[in-house]
Amino acid sequence: MQQRFAALKRAIATTSASGNQFIVRGDYAAAEQLFNKALQDWRSGGGPKVEEGDLILQLGKCYVAQRKYEQAYELYMQALNYLTGTAYDEVYASFLYLNERMGTFAAKEPEPPYSPF
């Protein structure tokens, strides 16, 4: 079982490295395709969901760069249900940034003070 995940991790690392090269070049659409493939390969290969943090972050970065905010939002929301530790913290920080960018937590008009009269 350990060998199966080792081979899967190597394959994902290769795909991710290629995706990162596209990001450096500013080709987020091509990077998105590679990170989507890597995430699908990871999941179909039985990779543990709690280890998806890096793929989620990279794919989310591709979505945000292309202004596909709703897709990034959904990706982050789903991932926050199963990530833990540092991976959770990093995805949560990206989620909060996206919320701010989308105006989800934009300042609202303050409510008037409560008065029983």
C-alpha cells in the first residue's frame, strides 16, 4: 500500500511541477487543467483527502487568477470539511482572502442600537 501511494505521489508531483511552470508563465488555464488532472488522479488513485491541501491551493490559485471565483469558493468550501492542520489553515486563509475579494464579508450598514420602545 505504501508503494502504491509513493508512485501516486511521484506522478502527482510531476504533474504539479508542470502546472507550476505554467503558473510562472502566466498560463493559468493550462495550469488549471494540470491541477484538475492531478486532483482527479489523486482521488481516483485512492489518495487520502487530508493530503490534498497543496493541490487545492494550486487549483484555487488558477481559478482566482482567471476570475473563476465561484469555482474557487466551492473548491475551498469542500476542502475545509476534511483538511486538517497546516493544510486547513492555508486553505482557510485563501478562502478568507477570496471572501474579501468577492465582498462576501463586506462592511454592512450598522444596525441601530436596540431599543425596547
